[in-house]
Amino acid sequence: MRRLAVLSLAPMAAMVVGLAGCAANGGGTPSAGGTSPAGAAVPASPSTRASVPVTADTRQVCDTINRAIAEGAAAFGGDLGTLAGHLTGGNKAAADKARTSAQGRLRTLATKIRTAAGPADDSEVRAAARHTADQITTLATDPALLSGVRSASDLAPVIEKLTRATDEMNKVCV
């Protein structure tokens, strides 16, 4: 059991670190050459955000989406670790349960992103959130996403796919 707990921490930590890019620059709020909440200067994003005024609504929506991504990624990472641990230990029934839970976590994350972005004033944020949620939903419904997982060493490509699915949000919520 202790081995399973250790295996579940590694992918969860990797997932959170990999997806922390959403919140790493400017504390998860959009920046257009302004300052982060801590007051440190934040360079303008290479996207078109520099020409769009950043409103309080945009900051709030981005913060909500970034929190949802961080929490969802951590939960998904925990399920990935559990899946890998059970597969390594030969417990197929428990591995199937973890796989189903991981896919459900992705669907829940996509819903949270869509919900948070729905009332956003900024059309770029809404569009990026829709795209990100669609990408995550596609991952959740892809039967091949977790089929190659046999052990913890097989998790990096899965984590990378989820990280890439959030790229569009990273362009507008930096």
C-alpha cells in the first residue's frame, strides 16, 4: 500500500507542475505588460493580449479557470498514479476504477472551465476557454489516452497531452 501511495504522488506532482504555467506568470491573471498581484513587473504576452485592456472581470475569470485547472489536474494526476500503481500490482479491477475516475475528472474539469468562462466579458477568454474545454473533453473520451499506461513511467505522454490541451488558455490568461 505504501508503494501505491508513493506512485500516486509522482504523477500528481508532475501534473501540477506541468500545468502550473497557467498560474505561474502574474499569479494566474492576464498581463499586458502590467504587474502581478505581488507587484512584480510582468512582461507583455506575445499574444494579442497587449492591445486588449485587462479588466477585473477577465482577471477574476482567469483566476477561476486557473484554479479549476490546477485542482482538476491534481485530481487527475492522483488517479493516474493510482492507475499506474494498480496496474503494476496486477489489480485490474482497481485499475479500471481509477481509469474511469481519471476520465470523469477530465470531463468535470472541462465543464468547470466552460462554466467559469460563460459570463466573461472578454471574448478572447471565452473562446480560449471553449477551445481548452473541447480539447480536454476530447482527451476524456479518447479510449487510447490511458490504454498505453502500464506503469508510472508511461504517464509522461498523458500529462503532456493534458498540458498541451491548456495551451490556448495560457495564451490569454498569463
